[in-house]
Amino acid sequence: MSTERQLGEVRFLTVAEVASIMRVSKMTVYRMVHAGDLPAVRVGRSFRVPENEVNAYLRNSFVDTA
């Protein structure tokens, strides 16, 4: 499978959409992107975050409680 085809299948979310999904502020999402905790692509002056990366982050962030 070519790289172009793989990128075409990726769904990108805005910072506002990520904040809504994660129930955090946009500033928190920006901090996560700048810290390298959440991969993002810069498009002009804004960022786009691959939806699968948001899902992976949430999956790996679950805390097992007693």
C-alpha cells in the first residue's frame, strides 16, 4: 500500500474537536501537542491531529482503579 493511499485514509481532527472528545480545554490539547504527547500535523497556523492517535492516547491512558 502506498504512503499516499494510507494518508488518504487518515481522518484528521481539529484541536477543538480533540478537546471536545477528550472533555478538556483547547489549551490542554495544545500543551499535549507541544509536549509531544499527542502527534499532530501543522496546517498553516493550526494543528490537525490524526483521529487514530487520539484513540490510541485515550486507550493507553486508562488507569486501573481498585
